[in-house]
Amino acid sequence: MGPQRRLGWMALAAATTMALAAGVITAPAAHTADDPVEVVVNGDDVRADNVNGLTYKGLGVLSCNSTSNLLMDYKAEHPGRYWELIRVLFGGKNPLINHVKVEMGSDTNTSTGSDPATMRTADELADASRSPGFQLAADAKTVNPKLKVSILRWVMPRWVQNEWNKGTGSDEMYKWYKETILDAYEKYGYMVDYVNPDTNETRDPDEAFIKWYKKAILADTDFADPRYGIPAKKREQAEKAYRSIKITAADENTTLNMGPSMLSDAELFGMVDAVGYHYTTDDRKDGPVGSDTNLPYTRLATGENKYGEDKEVWYSEGVGSFGYTDYRVNNTEGPNGTSTGIGGVQSALDLANRSVKGYANSKRTHYIFQPAIGSFYEGAQYSHKELVSARDPWSGHLHYDAALYVMQHFTQFAKTGWENDTNTAGIWRAVPEASYSGVSGTENLDGSNGAPSYMTLADPRKKDFSTIVVNDSDQPKTYRIKAENMRLGSDPTMEIWETRGPDAGRPYDANFKHLVDEIRPGGAGYYTYTVKPRSIVTLTTLDRSHDKATKERLPESWDRTVLDTDATGKKHNTRDKFLYADDFGYEEESGVQVGTGDGAHKTSQPYLRSRGNQPRYMVDQTGAWEVGEDADGDNVLYQYMDQSMKDTGAWNRNTPNTSVGDFRWENYRATVDVSFPDPEGGLAALGVRQQKGMAISDAAYNVRIAPTGAWTFYEYGTAVKSGTVAASDGYRLAVEAKGATITAYIDGKAVSTYQDPTPQTEGRVKLGSDFHKTAFDNLKVEKIDGYTPYARAQLDNMDSSVTYDGTWSRKASLGDAMDWYRSTSTGTTAGSSFTVPFAGTGIDIIGGNDGTAVLDVYVDGKLIARDAKTAATDKRLATYALRGLPDGAHTARFVLKSGKIVLDAFNALSGDVDRPVDTTPIRDALEKIGRPERADYTADSWALFASASSAAKAAVTGRQKGLDAIGVEQITDRLEEAHDRLVRKDGTAAR
């Protein structure tokens, strides 16, 4: 790029900086369709010689802190669904995702959970297969051989951290990185493309170590060490690839120091190939124009700097879509209580605006989602923040969010990726002069001001271009686009591809990524198009009208079948006593296909080896949980993190614990054998009904025992009862939860029974330990005779099948991660109601509530409860539980009489109950009531009593299909209350 162009750009940068300083464009005025946006796409602005900064690399996925943990289970249980996911995200001529970034684990919780450390000690051989991110990259390369792979760290294994704290840990850090990289190379055939030697989200980039690390890579000649496992014939190739590793820095979040440092330090500038930062769209703008702190990232990307070279600039960690777009379209966050459709803060359109504004304001041409795939159990920190949800590997359920269609507007209408060394790959360039965003915010973006937001990508040969326009406002917006000095050929037709929410009466996805128009230049050579409210459009000169890949729809989700297996834990079986079981032997598992040879082929590997000995269905919150052999050669589950490995820098500090199972499990008995191979001590824990949180104390009921025999039973983190049994090397622990009655067992003997006045009724199983090697075996989760084992299904408060009458506030923007899908519906107006269709024997109203709400409850048109009280509850708990209905399809209507109610979700209870239930309490109540005469009572009070009496009689005569013990309690209570509410025609009570 010549001096004249550089001076022009600097003048533009100066003018922009002064405008920003003056506040001219920080909060643009509202715009209307009568105020069109003019965009000139000038071929002279398509900088084919800029091969790093302006090449549009598209999107990436970050795998870290347990977010990918269940993906390997999907691959084993439903390989067809898994490989379809790989194809959808990474495959095709225009891949959605071009990069897998792996945050190296340390067995510590750095956000939603922990990823395994590839080296737990200095002497242990590296094992990259423990980390699902490395294998995700290997599998993605089978459909996208050009996929990039990068790694970075956050928390170090303790053997590295101890030396690092002394100021002498560079060699240990290098060893951890190198041996992990070479293990991935040996196992999967690919060499990592980028390494960030610094720590994730640092505020003070370690520039000295970055330089040291780069020099160490270039000087390294040791590839023959047997620890690396590199065959002699591959060592030369490995060495060449290893020395080609590029450096990225510094993954800052609240600071922006690396850009100025690179501009001021020639050596650092020469060593760092890509610079990235998190969670803001904007560049740094302090200091005088032209200084190293004024628009440093913009100048790095454009090459308008004193070195005359351009660098890659990444939005190196950003959010996915919050919640499910198909739910949040039912919000009331628009003007006068209207919906914002697929838009609004933290919506799919917000994601699009982040990509546009991140480029317009800081020239970042690569956006990395944290995460793109949410494959961990809900209820952990930052839940529901992804493009694809993959949380039920036993069912194969995958939810592909509409945000995928939105992001395809960027990737399917351009050639994305990294330019090659000869600049002949044809990667499209982003065009600064034809890109702009005036929407509000720097992280959570609000486009309701109607300001323009658009980004242009162009073929470096100037033959085609695409302009992506985001309109996240409630007004239409007209764009006039003119091509100058472009070689569009004889047919300059422009296609218009659009994604927006549904029109009234149309399916939810009717308007997702479809061709809506074809236009040609009009007067003065302008293409003119009016973009509809709450939509994204791509205006492209490419011909995609007949392209099957562009028109392809995302896969269907499948049902979220509850985890209910046979005794192997493998086969779905609702007829036996087991909900789940795991003896950690996995003889029932067959081989698993793994991408190898740098994506050249797939290789079948034994189940445990394919996944680095990670146990099935477990999501680790803290600790090193892995299957290994005991002294007898049998497989058991170990928690390996002992005092020598104890974490020193976890973000969320907890003792080791892991979760397994289905959030819908309700009444069950969990059993596990525990033992203590660490002579220094130990502690083992078993918990049930865990819904949220990341500690063993987040299991609603848990028992913990030491090898001394000292035990304590807890409700969450509060001790209920303690005691001592005989000291032993091992115990069998069990916790039985049936309704509000919770019993803890040690070696088959009940040691504590607790009656919870406000019970947590549903959730998963948790295992826990302290920081000593601890063994677990023979995990069983069994049904309890006479009790419903689980909720059959869940409906979100914003599911379209749930209807609302009256006044409701239905919010999704800036929602809480502990609310299902980050959405809630809140009512405070007496007379307002909500109606929920469901199938089963009862329904729970889930939500964080203050207990003030009073409800009238109707089922299938009949009043069954009047002035029903709700409970004060934390999030994800039931504020009201209805039981004792005949198993089948029902419609429940709830009328708010007074108070405030917050609705999050509704759980429908299964009618799968083993063994007949004792209906004696109902019989006794019927006998006590006798035979009231209808003629003696008011019609209103009799209707409630007749409904309760009919249900009671059906129950005692065996006609109540699916009745369980809790249903018996509720039928009895409703009968007695309805009788007490009978009002004689003379105005007196029944009693």
C-alpha cells in the first residue's frame, strides 16, 4: 500500500477520532426509511494486498471449562447426530466456523466447570485426548481441512504454577505446551496453528514471556524424545510444522494494552501474528491522533502504522445467542409491549451487530464464540449462551438456534478463511469505507436507535461483493448501494437474502435465511432496498438462488428423552427399576470414530481410549475425574487431584465434584461405592437433586464421609445431622429422595431421615471428594416403588404453546443464567392468567418467587383448587406443584388472585409409577366426609367439591392411572379443603 493511501487513511482516522471525541456519532439520532443510508463499494478500496488484517476469517468456537464435555458422549451414543453437527458447523464450501480455539484445562473451575489437565504432573505423559476441544478440532478437520487450531491457558497445573510463582517457570510452561501440542500431533495428525503463551484475560500482558516463548519455538530441535511419541520418519515434518506455529496475544478483556505495545515495540510486533481481545466492539481511543494508544488495533489491521504491515485482529472471545431464539420471540420488550422478534439486546441480531461493529470500530475480522456449542449441563454459570445446545447425549437432542442462520449471512456469501502465502486463495476482504455501525453499546448492543449497521465483504479480484445489513429497530431502513470500479460482469443483479421473525400465523422459522428479492441498479447506479424491522439481510452480487447449501435448513432438534436406562446405563428402558447405572467398565460400548491424519480419515478407537478415559455423561465442576484400574485390575472412577495437585488459581474455588444425569429426575435412590486409596486421607460425597451451581453443596441433599467413619448429612451446605460409623477403607453410600422425605444410608443402614418443609424436588446426582485421590464405583440410580421417578417434559414460559391473558411482562434481554433460557414472565395484576398444555399426572410451576402469589387452578376446564398458595422459592425450584391427575393430556389454567408470580418453566410429571400405591388416606377422608347432599350447598362451592370428590373416588377404585404417593397426598388434601369450603345455601359452612 502506497504512501498516498496511507496518508488518506490517517486523515480519515483523525477525523473519526475527533468526531468520536466530540460525541457526534456515539449516540446517533433515530433514523427512518425516509433517511436512506448510502453505501459506495469502491473497487479501489478492496485491498487485495492486505493479507492478514482485512481478510475475513469468519467465525470460531472456543472449547473450554467443561462447555464441550458431553460432545464425546454424543459421538458415542448418537454418532450420526454428532457427525451431522460437525458438518453443519464446519463443513461445506462456505463453512460457518473456521477455527477451534482450545483453552487448556487444569482440572480447575474457570467458569462453567473444569477441563482435564493434559499433564497433571511434570512426569506424566501428555494426553490431549482428555480434552474434548482437541478431539473436536480433529473431527472438524475431516470436513474442513483448512480449519485453524489455537490454544491458550488460564490456570496452570500446580507443577507449573509452583515454578511460575518463583519466577523460574518458563521451562515448565514451555514443556506443558510443547508436550500437549506434540501429543495432539501424534494422536490426530494436526499441528496447532496458533499459541497464546500468555494467560487468558490478562490485564497486564507478559510481553517478555511472549518473546521468550516465540524464540524457544524457533530454536527447538528436540523432537526425538520418546515422551513425544513422534516416529522417526515424521520428526522432520513435525519440527517444520512446530516451528511454523504463530503467536496470538493477549486475550485481554478489561484492558487494551497489547495493541499499543506492538506498535511501540518492533521486536514484539515482529513476533505476534494475531492480536485479540474480548467482550467489546471498540478500539482504544486515548492519546493524540497517530499515537500508539489511538486506534491501535485499527492501525494494526489496516497496516497504517510505522511498520507498514497488517496484522490479524480477532474478537477473540464473544458470546453466543442468549437463550433460545424460538422462545424469546414471544417477549414484550418492544414498544408498547410488542415483541422484538429475533432482535433486542443479547439476541441473534445483537450477535450480528457485534460482528459488524467489531469490524467497523476496531477492524476485527474474526469472531470467536464462547461457546458456539453448549455441551454441559444447564444450571452452571453462564448457561444458555450458545448457538447449538447439546446437553442430552442419551437422547440425541440438539437445538440449533436461529442465530446460526443469522451468522450464515456473513459466511455463506463470501469466501472466508486465511489467505495463503502466495495470496491466491481468494479470501474476501472486508472493506472499511463500506462498513459502519452506529448502534448503541460496546458489548451488549442495542440497535433500537435505528442507526445504520452494515459491513461489506468483497472478492479481492473485485468481481463480487456482499453487504450485510442489520436492522435491530422497529422501523424499516432504506439502503442505497452503489458499486464503483468493480468488475461485476454483464449481469449486475443483486440477490437479497433475509432472516427475521415470523409473520402472524406463520411458522416460527418461515422467514429464516430466504431469498426475498433480486434487484438491479437504478438511477445513478444505486441498488435500493428497504430493510424490514428486526431483520438481517445480505445484499450480494453472487448467484446463490439455486445453491442447495445456501437454502439448506438446519436439522430438527428431536425430543429431549429423559435418561432412563437399564442396568448397563447404555440402553433406554423405562420398564425396569433403573434410571441409570455405571460400573465404569463400559464393556457394552463399541468403538468410536475419531478424526486422524490431519482430517484425512477417521479411525475407530476403543471407547475409553478415544476419550482419554473420561467417564460417561459426567460434567466436572472441579477435579480430575477419570476411569482407571484398581488393585484388582477392575475399572473404577478416580478423582485424582490430591494435595500435590491442589488448585492454586481457580476462578470458582470448590472441592472436586462432578454431575451426572437428568435435571428432570425426581424421586429416586442414588447409590455408590467409595474408597480411599490415598494414605494421607480423603472424603467422599454423594448428592441428589442438583439443579444449579458448581459445588457438592449445590446438590440439595448430600452425605459426606471420611475414612475415619465420620459422616455428615447436608441440605445444600447446611448440616442436618452428623455421626460416626466404624472406620473403613470403603463404604456404600446412598441417598433416597421421595417427595419431601430424604434418607441417607451408609452400608445399607439409614443414618438420617430428613423431612424438608420446602423440598427441592428434582435434579441430578453429584459425586464429590476433597483434595485426595478417591475412588467411586457401582453408581446406581433407581426408581422408588409408588413414586413418580421424573418429569416427562419441560415447557419454557415463553414456549408458544403457553398462552397468557391479562397483563404480563415477558423478558429475555439481560436475563439471568439461572433462569431457564434466560427468560421469565412476570404477573402482578389480579385476574391475569396463563394456560399450559401438558401430558402427565401433574405439573410444577418453576421460578424464583417471593411466595405472595395466590392462584385459582383449573384443569381441563374444571376448578380444582381455589386460593392456592405458592411457596417462596429460589430459581429453578417449584413455587407451586400440582399432582394426582390421571395420566394423559391436560390443559391447566392458573388465575392470579393476588400477589406477584414469576414464571420460568413448567415441568410435566410422568405417569410411569412402579407398583400400586396405598390409597388408604383418600379412603379415610371419604369416610370422614360422608355423603354431603348437593342440594344443600351453593353451586360455586359444590363445583369445587364435586371435582375433588370425583378424583378421590377414581383413585380408590383404581381408575387413576399413574397415581403415586404424592398424588395421594394432594388428592386427600384437595378433598378435605374442598369439603371445608362448602357453603350451605343458608350461608353457613359445611362444618
